[in-house]
Amino acid sequence: MTEQRISGNLVYRESLEGLPGRKRRICALHEEGNEKPVSRLSLVSLHTRFGEKAIAAEGLGGIQTLPQHRGKGYATTLMERALSSISERANAAFLYGIEGLYGKFGFASCLRESSLTMWTGRTKAADSQGGLSVRAAVPGELSEIIELYNTAHQFRPWTAVRTAKQVERISYQTPWHPAPEVIIVGRRSRITGYAA
């Protein structure tokens, strides 16, 4: 763990959590004397595609500040410290966030202007049509989902290369990060699509 005092009563900490080979870096701001962070984010090492080439990068996620500490500039301070830390290890940083919000940190949209919104509420109750079924994924299917993702995105720029080591991240849950619900579409025993 690294720790750095910031002006006032703030302390910046970085620590690794997770299993060996599948760790993520947790960056957090703490008020002096308080072990519970007031703002935190996580960094994950990944390879991001540029056409057919993939480069080492770090992804930012889960940028959060506790409600009672919002409006004090903690998220900005945290982002600045985390980006400085990333610059020591990688040449690129990515995040999936609200468009326009992170421009002040140097982030720009990598994708065409488009979006996909999918309401999954009714898919769970859908009857099997054309031999397709919609159901919740089970942990043993996560490797197949990653393989489907990599095949679909192998030539799509700005997508991360998923590995077997990252299977566990889909179901990883903490009080800060609830695990996503994974729904799959399948035909017989073959997965043909998914949503998380």
C-alpha cells in the first residue's frame, strides 16, 4: 500500500485487492484518522484494441464519493492523483463514463456518436421463440461469454481484450460495487448473446 498526505486532512492511498494475478488497484481518499474512504475508484490493467493491435493500458472504474462528502472536490482530487499514478505504469487510460464529464481530465470519446439502450426487464419472461431462450447466466458460462465477446470485438477499436483471468471480475462484489446481473440468449446449448 502507498500513502500520500494531501493538503488539509486528506490522505491518498493506493492498495491492491483481489486474487494473485487478478488484482486491481484501489485508489481512495481518506479523511485523517478515518479508515473508511470518502471517495474511491479502481484501476484495472488491461489491453485495449487499436484496430488489430492491442496495447497495455489501465481502465478506471467505480468513481464514487459518499453522499455526505460530495461537492467538496474529492472526486477531482482523486482523479488527478490516480491519473498521475497511471502515468508511471501505462501510456493510456480508459474509462466508461458519462460523456463530457471527464473532458477536464483529458478524456475524449473514442466511439462514434451512438448508443445502445436495452431494457432487460421483459427478456426474462420471454417465451422461447425460434429456438432461442433467455435466462440468467451461471458462473460456468462466463468463459464462453468472454470468448463470444473477444470474437465479436476482435477488430473493433477501443475495446478491451478479455482474458480468462477476468472471469472473476464479472461476479466480483463489494459494498461499493454490486455484481452485475448477466443474462444470456442461447440456442440449444450454445450462447449467442449476453447482457451484463
